[in-house]
Amino acid sequence: MEDSNSSNNLNKGILKKDNIISQELELLIELRKDKNLIFSIVDVRELNESFEFSIKHTDYLIPTTSFYENIHQIEDKKNTPIIVYCHIGQRSLYCQKILKDMGFKKVINLENGIAGYKGDIVFNSDKFTTL
């Protein structure tokens, strides 16, 4: 049987990956809720897409089309792991590269985006403030 420390270390190892899947993000979110892990989740879809639904516990909305103009929202997170997602994982892959090129230490892409996410989703239009 695995003790909680080795389990936490295994789950924290997920943050060393470049790409993660839904189940891995769900595990990370649970650890963060328990205050055992620090990272940020960034939605890079467009504003109208985020109004439909988003991953629960998303921290920032930085649309791909205005990414450079709004990067200041996370400028102080260069040393904190960041998980980016979009609808199917392509735009977030692009934003992952931009962030890495800008000196962000660890940026992780959610494979298959929100379309492949099986965890908790928020269905409301007032989760984010307008940019």
C-alpha cells in the first residue's frame, strides 16, 4: 500500500510533464484544494467560449487572440507551474510555447483541452470579469 507522501510525490511529478491528460489535472486540482500543491490554470479560449463553460478552479482567462496584451495577469507566475487549456489542445500548445519563450519555467498543456476533460465544469457567464 502506498503512503500519502509517496502518493503526493507521484502526483507532484505530473507537474514535470509537458502535457497532461484529464485524470492528471483532476488529481492536481484535488492536491491544490488540499493546499498540497501550487500551480495556476489558464484558459486560453476566447471570451465567448469561456462564457459557455470552463474548467472549475480555472484561475485566469487569457484569450489567444489577445494573449500578448493580457499576459501581464500572470507575469508574476514565471516560477509557478502553469497549466494551459483551450477547446481541443491546439491553441494552448501554441500559448505554451509562447510562455516558455518568455521565460516561464514550467508550462503544461492539457491534451485534448476542455473537450476531453472529465472533471468538474462550471456552466455560467459570470466566472470571469471582462478583459
